[in-house]
Amino acid sequence: MPDLDIYEGDIDIAHRLGKADRANRRPIIVKLKSRMTKIRIMRRKKTLKGKNIYINEDPTRENQEVFICMRKKKEESVSSAWTQDGVIKHRHVTFI
């Protein structure tokens, strides 16, 4: 994939998730050989905007639940929430 500078040799293993269904595309989970490759891809994923391709981290169940709670709090006290390298990050709403 030229936009992301990823090659077949960078991938350890990849497979689709869920049952085959002609109506829906199934997500693909990919394990990379190098952490540096993952970081490089995550930094360049913005180049895929408008191409109907999405790249997300695969968080632990606990992190996913915390992240969902952070997103629900977004209107009250969190202006934005995201994950980076398996760590949940956020910005607080600042009131003047």
C-alpha cells in the first residue's frame, strides 16, 4: 500500500474478522512484525481520508470500555479523546 509505505514483508499475520457476508465488508486484523512499522502507519493513516479505508488500534476490552466512557463524557468535561500506542489520551474542556 504505497500511501502508507507498508509491504507484505512488514506483516506477520492478517485475517478477516466475523462470518462471511456478501452484504457487508468484514474488518481485517493485522499483526505487524515491527512496532516501528505500526507507528509509521498510524502516523500516515490520515492520508487515507476519503478512500473508504480506516485504520484503528485493537484495544483491550478494558481500554475499549474506558474509551467509550470518555467519549460519552465528551460533552460534559472532555473535549476530545483518542488512543495512541494503546494509551487513552484526552483533552479537558476549558471554561473561561
